[in-house]
Amino acid sequence: MNRALLTLFALAFAGAAQTAGNADAGKAKAAQVCAACHGPEGNKPIAPENPILAGQHQDYLAKALKDYKSGKRSNAIMKGFAASLSNQDIADLAAWFASQQSNLHFQR
């Protein structure tokens, strides 16, 4: 029983490590996919209906992208972009935008 529990914890932590975000990779992906509508750092959207991504919480950003990809959130443009993202891309983008300065909230 203890061995099975230890194996379960090891697998859980291994999965979490694989999806840890890399902000530098996220920056490169954002330049290809997100910058046109949200700005290079995610703090200068081109239209008022486009949200500021810079400074948002990393877990929130990752969940939002996963929800667009799965269809839980409905936006035709975002669904199209999110459909091509891997879990690692999502983690990287979330890490990049979360690390950017913003007036949204006090930076941790």
C-alpha cells in the first residue's frame, strides 16, 4: 500500500514538473500568437474587449487557455488559437504573461 501511494505521488510530481512554464519560451510563442491582439507583453490590447494579460495570475491564465481549447469558454478567435497549443505551450504562455508588469494588481 505504501509503495503504491509513493508511486502515485511520484507520478503526480513528475506531471507537474513537465508542465512548469518557461517564460522565455512563452515570450517566443506570444510573439507568434498573442501579440497582435494583446500586445507583446500582454499589456496593450488593440481593442477594449481584449483583456490585459500582463500581470494576471499564472494559474488563471493557464486555466483560461485550457478552457478556450476545450470549449468551456466560447470565443471563436481564442478557440482557434488555443486549439493548436500544447499543454507546455499553455504553461509557457501563462508563465510569460504572469511575469510581466501590469497595473492590474500589486505584483508579488
